[in-house]
Amino acid sequence: MGKVTGSGEGWLNDGLDLPGMDSGLWASGVDYISGWREARDAADRLNRALLGAGLELSAVRAVASTNEDGCGVVRLTGWPGAVNELAVLLEARAASDGGAA
């Protein structure tokens, strides 16, 4: 098992110093921060739109993340009822636009 280093200089690798691995969950040389920042901006925009549509972020929200290559990923997470409410809003929008995206 890896060692936990605490909050010193090795904070990025805390608990992830496993033999044979670059840095545990992260691969060395991959710029995860830039991908995450892009995903955070997109997630923030979607969260503002969700609030504007009357949804509560405690029930459904966009969350920024990255994939293994460092590309930004936005995940939608929420309670089934809130996600169904969002689906109804999107379906109504699609119907009013004649199905156009």
C-alpha cells in the first residue's frame, strides 16, 4: 500500500505512491489542470442555466472532471426526479424548436 505523506511538498501524490505506477491516479506529463479548468467553466455555465430553469443545484448539477488523457469532462449528477424534470424541460424545448438542436 502507498504511504500517505500529509500536507507537505508531496501533497499531489498523497496516498498514491504505489510501486510501478507513475503517480497513482495521475500519469506524469499530462496537463490535467488545463482540462479541468475548461470543464469547470462549462460546468459553471450549465449550473447557471440549471438555476435559471428553476432547478436546485442540490438536486441536479454539473461537475467538472478530467479523463485519463487530461481532457476536460463535465458530468451531470442528480436525483432521478430532478434529472427527469430536466429531461421534460429539454424535451419541451426540442418540441418547440421542431426537434432542431
